[in-house]
Amino acid sequence: QVRLVASGRGLVQAGGSLRLSCAASGRIFRVGLMAWYRKAPGKQRELVARITTGVITNYPDSVKGRFTIARDNAKNTVALQMNSLKPEDTAVYYCNAQDHLNGADYWGRGTQVTISS
């Protein structure tokens, strides 16, 4: 089992920045891909950023150039730096890790991010 604990929730004005962090514990040797997802009211959960163990990243167009994901394999953490925030970035953000042995997904508790216009 892998436990993920996220931190960094907040209320920010449009154009501002916020950093989310997520710490993994437990059977961390099973952790492969790590990612951040978000879910806004009335919308489906969507991928925000993903990073491999080899630190290859990918982002959807909606956040590309504004969000940056980074991981520290030594500390078993993954962070999401969000810049130039927009009201449409308002959502509950979830940290995710994938078990590279069996493909199972582990999820942290969501953290609320609210962007005011």
C-alpha cells in the first residue's frame, strides 16, 4: 500500500501562483508514474500533470506553460507549481501514484484550490 498526503490548498487571485506538494509513504518502491489530477464541480476529473520516474513530464494544453510538475525520488515527493492561475483552475486537486508492478492507482485526499477573478 502507498499513502499519499497532499498539502498546499489555498485561495489565490487570478494571475497568482500556488504550489502543491504530495508526500508518498509506505511501499514506495512500487511507485512509478506520479501525477496530479483535478475535479471541478460539474466536470469530470482531468489529468493536470504527469511525471515518470525518469522525470519525463506531460501536460494537457489547458495548463501547459503555466504548471510544472517535479518529483524528488530521494524524498518521495511530487510537487505542482501553478503560475498564472485562472478562475477555471478552481478545483479539488488530487495527487496520484501508479503502482509500476500491478498498475494500481493510489490517491491522496483532495486539496481545494480556488482562484478568484
